[in-house]
Amino acid sequence: MGDPLRQVALISDIHGNFISLQAVLADIARHSIDEIVCLGDTAANGPQPAECLALLEEIGPRVVMGNADEWLLHPTLAPDLDDFHRKVEESDLWTIDQLSPANLRYLRTFQPSHLLDTPTPLLAFHATPRNNREIVLPTTPVEEAAAIFADFPAPLLAGSHTHQPFVRRIHHQTFINPGSVGLPYFIDREDTAHNPPWAEYALLRWGDDDSVGIELRRVPVDTRAIRRAYAQSGMPHADFWAAGW
């Protein structure tokens, strides 16, 4: 790649994890980034939701409306939840109580998608451009994925939602999932999910030779500090959430 003409950082799925957000932003600051784009799910289900929103508003990235962001603005209680999803719902209701009127006003500014005027146009969204809960995985059949994006012809597509970082070609388009800043996970051989000691994001670089570089990055995080943040938060089921770290 030649000298970069434009550099964009993609962050997503912060989920109220202020410590991991700070770690990612510190790593981003070591690069000559022109713009940060946040793909949503900023505050819900983490120990420091208000702090995350305040910091995002301060640095001023373009932000997409994630499904968890939308739920905080329009909570809908679900009947007959299993134990895990009951814990999620109770934690999200707690999140709403932590947010100030200014935090909620900021949440309402999030958009369904953003089209970036980068050297190669990039469409940013949460899950897919048509639905912030729709799932695209590395294993989604290519024709199924192509049908999802048929009405959205941008050559670069940036979405998240699944907390799984990957890059894949879908016919003439390239789909980039930067993973999760605040809730990355892996599944062990016993089929149990764990949060690894890192935060995830992506860097995109456009070179003066018409090239595009895509880098998926992991940034080390202090898991003891994350567990401590849960313990001090007053969040429901704090011990349960902290145990994953």
C-alpha cells in the first residue's frame, strides 16, 4: 500500500464497557485516524453505560442505532424469558435508570446507517442496512447474504451485531465486521462462552495507489478492572456478568 489518503476506525458493540472503550480509543490515537465510526450497541448490558455515552459524545463519531440502543429508548418487556435473557432484560432496565436526559438525547441522534464518502464508498450499519437484528455470519450462504445487500450497492459494507470479527467477499461487495469493543467472546470446547482479555475493532486505510487495507485489531484490556467496575456498579447480576471475564 502507498501512503494512506484516508484512515477510518470502526468500533462497535461497546455495551457499557468503559474500560475497554478507553483502551480502544488509546490504540486508535496511536494512528493517524481521520474518522471514527461506531456501529451501535453502545451502552446496554455493561457497568458504565453513562460514561460510555458521554465519552462518545465528546469525541463525536458518527454512530449507528444498534438494536440494544433502540431497546433503551423503547423498552419492550418479553414474556417467558429463560434465565439468561431475564438477566439481560433486568440489566438493561437498570441501564435506563443510569442514563441522564442528556444521554437519552444523544442516543436519539443515532442513525440507521451512514454512507461514508471515502475513496471506496462504505456503508455503515449495525446488523444489516435493512434491520438492526438481522444476522450475517462468515458461514451465511453467499446467495443469502447477497440478497440482503442487493438494494445497498456500496462496495464496502461495515456491520457488527454478532460480536464476531471477520472480513468476507459477497460477490462484488466486501463485508467487514470489526467485532466487539466491550463484549468479545469465544466458545470453548465445552460450548461455554468466555470474554477474552481484549477489545476488538477495525482499521481501514485507503492508499494513494487505489488500494484498501483492512485490519482487524485486538487491544489488551485489564480484566481485573472490568470485574471491579461490575462490582462497584450496582448492576443486577453483576457477579454473573463479571464471571465471564
